[in-house]
Amino acid sequence: MKIAMIGTGYVGLVSGVCFSDFGHDVVCVDKDPNKIAQLEQGIVPIYEPGLDDLMAKNVSAGRLSFSTDLQAAVDGADAIFIAVGTPTRRGDGHADLTYVMAAAIEIADALTGYAVIVTKSTVPVGTNRQVQKVITEANPEADFDIASNPEFLREGAAIDDFMRPDRVVVGVESARAIEVMGAIYRPLSLREFSIMYTGLESAEMIKYAANAFLAMKITFINEIASLCERTGADVKMVSKGMGLDNRIGSKFLHAGPGYGGSCFPKDTQALARMGQDHAVPMQLTETVIKVNDEVKRRMVDKVVDICGGSVNGKTIAVLGVTFKPNTDDMRDAPSLTIVPQLVGNGAKVRVVDPQGKHEGEALLPGVSWLDDVYQAAQDADALVILTEWNEFRALDLKRMAERMSTPVMADLRNIYSPKDAENAGFSAYVSIGRAGYG
Ligand code: NAD
């Protein structure tokens, strides 16, 4: 199969590289010439474990290339995937479809023979039909079908998720398009997986419903964590006890500083907006959004409390600012709410993050960036763990505490225990949904 992938962000690049690894001929297109120049030199512009090796392998096999020339990539392609961004539209919470529609019009102009135009971007219900209309209006001669193929990969584990998906959802309306989509994903059927064909609207809705449900699960345990703090229960035990029930499952049940990232915040907002537009308020989702904002705000209070009621003039070492480990993505990370408030309240913030600096420098003005956690702890007044990178999971806590002016810790990912902190000499320790001390 010949595939054009429009958009080489986290989803487009991973999908394009993986499709080429299946044996398909893939051209990845982006309108950002800097990204394409980097990719042509073998440089992966994002941090995603394993992506550089897989990309190099398929480029040298001659199956994968990069271009800014959408027209050439679309010419003769069996399938054209739209994997551009759908951020929150400023002001109203809707998904911004500007990039999707712009790509659709460019594709319409470039189509030469029959192709399936596949939306991989997360788009509100009804968008694929709109794409179909826009293409037909722009090029009435165009011979094409539409497919909705939402992506479920997680950043940080994207290749594995793409290669070993729980399911592939394809919204499609013609037998011809089913044949093309089936051929594209056929290499996966050697493994245990299921491809689910459905209508366009159902495919679009599955993506939003799945993301909103996961965001709700995280928010549920975060709310339970707050009650644990007041009642003496330990949220880690509660979450384990709940998760052992197969009907509930243990995933997305870890209490923390609130969900963030490039998907949950914008997708929950877009779903809420969709509900309002159709006069079917998504009350659970709306509440999830509200509670998550409160959770993030409460994190600032925890840090202020452990610093004795004020962070003014205090030096705070923050470990981790990306929205989760194994990614450089900073979009809607909890750190973007928490760190600016600490800086605004007069704290001197030092940040250590294995991959966050490149994106984070512009987003977190007024902080200093260090490479070494022990250097960050030197003469610090507080230690705050915001992202559970592996390199922060086995710190020599005694060494950390000894270097600090005031050895206090806010462990907002529950990676240590109060006992660990106490034994290491921390005078105060606070975490999420568990008793602290100090
Ligand atoms: P991204 O912002 O990282 O990448 C989008 C890319 O598209 C950019 O490089 C941009 O330059 C390019 N682009 C925009 N318009 C273009 C055009 N007309 N022609 C060529 N290139 C164009 O976005 P992302 O994180 O990869 O997300 C893409 C979509 O996938 C979104 O709808 C998102 O909701 C969805 N999604 C993302 C994830 C994730 O983990 N990031 C997971 C599942 C689904």
C-alpha cells in the first residue's frame, strides 16, 4: 500500500513509521519545513522511546520518506491519513478544526486517482462528513471514500501501543474502503488483535467516550484521595483494593496532581461542548473538568503548607515537569498550573526533567534548569516531585535531605512512602491521599 501521512507530530510520525515497518510505502508530510529538514537528517523532533531506531531502519529500507510537498505525496496514494492537531479553540472549548479542514482542501486539490481519506486526528462527531463535503466541493471529480480511524496510542509507549493495539477502530461506509483499510492493518492480524468496523459517527464518538472515561477514572481516584487524607485511609491501598476487581481494573487509578497532556484536557472539553451543542449536557464530563482543575490547585496549597505557609523567597527543587514520564510533551501538564503559581508567590524554582527543558523553557519563565537532582537539592527549602520519571524513583533520599536547607518533600506522585522520607531525615513529607507528617 502507498500511504501519505499528513502531519508528523506525535501521532502522525509514529503511525507513519510503524506503517512503513509493516512494509507499506509511506511519505510523511508536514508544513513545518524545519521538522521535515530534521527528519530528512535522521533527527526525530520529538522524544518517543525507540522511534529513532525504527525510523532509521525504514528510511534505509527505502519505505519511508519525508516531504513538505503534499501534492506529490498524495499523487497515487491508496490512503491519505490526516494526523494534524485539533487543539481547543480559543474561547469556547470546541475542537479547532482549522488544520483538519485546511489539510482536506489541500488533499482535494492533489487527488489523482481513487484513495481513502482517513482522519486519524481526534475530531468531534460529524467532522468526517464535513471533510467529505469540503473535499467534494473543492474537487467535484474526486474519487474517494472517507474513513475515521481514531488513534489510541499513549505517548511514551507509542510504538508498542501502535504495534500491539487492544483494538483498531475504523469508521467506514464502503466495501472498497474496508478493503484498503483491511490491507493497511493486515500485518497486525498476525498478532492477537481485533479491527472493529463501524459507522463514521460511532468511530468518532468512541475516541471521545474512551478518553473522557479514562479522565473520569483518574479524577475519581483523585477525589477519593482527598477524602482519604481527611479520614486516615491510604489511597494506594484503596486503589489496589479497587483495581483487583476485574470489573474496575487497576489502570488509570493512581492518585496524582491531576490529569494533563495533549489529549484528556482538550478532549473532555470538546465532548462537553458537543453535549451542549446537542442539548445533551455531559454532566459527568463537565464535573470531571471542574474537579481536575481543583485537584491541580490543591497541589499548590500542599507545597505552600509544607513550606510553612509561604513560599516567598524559598528555593524549591521541582523534579519533573512533562505531563508524564517518557515524553517531552508539556501540553497542559499540571506543572504549567503549579510552577507559575510558586514563582508568582516568590519562590525560586529549580527544575530537573530528563526531556522537558526544550519545550518547557518558553512555557515556564523564571525557573532555572538543572541536570542533576542532587545539585538541585543543594540548599533547597523544599523538594517537589511532579512527574514520576524512572530516574526519580530510586533517589538516595538521605543524600538529598542532607543537602537541603529545610528537608521537606511534597511527593505528588506517591513514589515514596512516609517511612522512606522519615528514615532519610526529611522533617516533613506530604503526598496524595495518604497520611504525611511534619
Ligand atoms: P502535533 O501538534 O504533535 O502534530 C501535528 C502536526 O501537523 C504538526 O507537525 C503540524 O505542523 C502538522 N500540520 C498541521 N497542518 C498541516 C497541513 N495542512 N499539512 C501538513 N502538516 C500539517 O499533534 P499530535 O499530538 O500528533 O496530535 C494529532 C492528532 O491526534 C490530534 O487530533 C490529537 O488529538 C490526536 N491524538 C493524539 C495523541 C497523542 O498522544 N499526542 C493520541 C491519540 C490521538
